[in-house]
Amino acid sequence: MKSSRIRQLASVSAAALVLGLMTAPAAFAASTAAPPTQGIKPLQSVGKGEGHLSLIAWEGYAQPQWVKPFTAATGCKVSVKYAGSSSEMVSLMANGGGQYDLVSASGDADLRLIYGGDVKPINIKLIPSWSEFHPFLQSPPFNTINGVHYGISYEFGPNVLLYSTKTFPKAPTSWSVLYNPKYKGKITVPDNPIQIADAALYLSKIEPSLHITNPYELTQHQFSDAVALLKVEHPFIKKYWDLASQEISLFQNGEAVVGAAWPYQTNTLIAAGAKVADTIPKQGATGWADTWLLAKDAPDPNCAYKWMAYVSTPKIQAEEAVYFGETPANTLACSIMNTLQKGACADYHANAPEAYFSTIKFWQTPLAACGNGKNDCVDFTQWQQAWTQIIG
């Protein structure tokens, strides 16, 4: 795990929050109408590379060990702008990307980019390894709209419940432990507005009368209840963590005994001898998944397609997964991961059954447009504003 994933899922800083609010009008213009670029016809064949490729990516997604072989094979020289947050990516991609070709956006940014008209459809037939992806990542709702693909899925991971096995000899079965005053001052969760979805997912199971069917599509009433739950939780929190290393330290020092985490923290702590484990409780879990999206005005589309095809292969996906502590979209990467790091496939749930993945509600950008065909949901701008109130 390097800084890209840490930065990716870190909280929205003051600067990022400003960026998010600045881009809100375009980002949340989504309605039941089709995305602005849906009618753009994608390439039908990949031609000779333009000789250059410009990326916006999480830090480390364009490391020399992957870029150099790609350039040698294709002639496409890669330049990369590393972004520190999803909102920064949205800002950089404004007006169709301009100088940029691809962005490795996460689910909390994808729909902002799609409905903002900053990315365009792609032809998945030009990505041979796409057929090897987990079924749930071939056409997920965060990058595929009305059957039109705007990108290809990449690495992903669940948000798990991390716990001390000393405090919990048996694995907790519910997220309710995060809202239990018994563990006041010993709880830690991410400092991130998308955390509201975790509360909504929990409420969807324990309060069926709320009729929450998607934790990212919340009416004002549903949203208010989720925010209220997080305000109840606030006094119990030891720390809202910005970096994975912070949560690791909290558990190592005994300052936290339970919290929301990623498999990376669990594996790092266990490797260091800590008595911890993780689980996905009976209510299920949220999760993140990255997507390579093609800029509307990409100046190097042929090189862009060559890159998407290259990073979708089992070998590259396996190397990326082990490097970052993520799970690859390509199902054939599993065995390669184990040759790179013993037990990596199982450690990062790459060989988990499809039933496991079905419990994960992957990040989507909250939009006013609900799945019920109405525009009565709370958009991400309001999620950001509410989060600042929750954490005080």
C-alpha cells in the first residue's frame, strides 16, 4: 500500500471541499436525462498510437515498472498528473479534460464526471481482458449508464469492520458496535463525507420503514436520519482518521478497539503481530472501486485505449493489487498475486465467492436524480456540508 490509496480515501480537505463546491453546478446537473456525451460514438478500432498519453491518476498508478514496458511496446510516452482527492480529479477534468486523456476516478467521482459531460463512452470490445473481469465490475452503475460504458473498472476493495480480538473474542456481527456507547473513545472511522452511506446502509437493515434501497440515493428524510445517527456516534469517536497509518497506530497503541477500515489495515496490523481481525457484518458493507474514464476531448485516444487494455491484463492487475493492497477486477490475476506475495489472493479477497462481493455497496456519487425516476434525493454537495457539521 502506497500513498495513492491513502490519499484517495482520505477525508476531503478544506481545499478539496472548496473544489467540490465549485464544481457542483456541472457535477450535479444529472437528472433522468441521458448524460451529455452519451451520443458520442466510441472508436471502432485502435489505430497507431499518437506517441503520447496524459493521465490524471492516484499517486503510484503510473509507476515506472508499468509505464516503461507500456511505452516500449506501444511508443506512447506517459505523463501523469497525480491528484490528491476525487474532487481535485473532477476539477482537473472540467470541460472535457483538455490536455488529459484518462482519469483513474473512484466511485464517488465517476457520476460527477459522466453527468458533467467531461468523459465520453468507450468501446469495451477494444479491451480484450474486460471479459475476464468479475461480473459485477463489467457494467457497474457507477461507470455504466443506460448500457453505455464510460470506462473500465480497475482495482477495488471493501470497507470492513476492523476489531481487536482481545475485546471481541467472537467477531461482531453488526455495525451497531460503532454506535454503542460501551466503546466510547475506542472507535475510529474515516473522515469522509461518503461515510454517510455507511450509516444509511446500516439503517436500511435495522429500520426497514425508511425504505432505503440504495445508500447513495437518499431522500431528505432518509438522509436526515443517517446524519442524525452519525451525530449520535460523534461523541464515541476517538479519531476520524485521514490516513490508513493513523488507524493502524490507534489499534497498535490500544487507543481503538473497533473501527471502519480497509483490508490493508488488517493485514498490516496482523503482520506486525497485532491481535486484530476484520469482518463484513450482516448488514453488508460499502466499498470503493476505481475506473479508468476517457476524457471527452482526449487528444490521444489510441494511446488511451492501449493503456486501458494493458492495465486490464491479469499480470498488471496482479502487480498493482499487491503493490497497493487492493483487489483486482481481473479474476485471472489471483494466481499471479500469490507468486508475488504468498497468500495475497486470499488476503485481499480476490478469490472470494461472488456472494461476498454482492454484500458490498460500491461507492456512487450521490445525485439529486434517484433510482425512482424523481429528482428528490440529496446530492453530494449537501453530503459534504452535512459532514462538516457532523465532525464539528
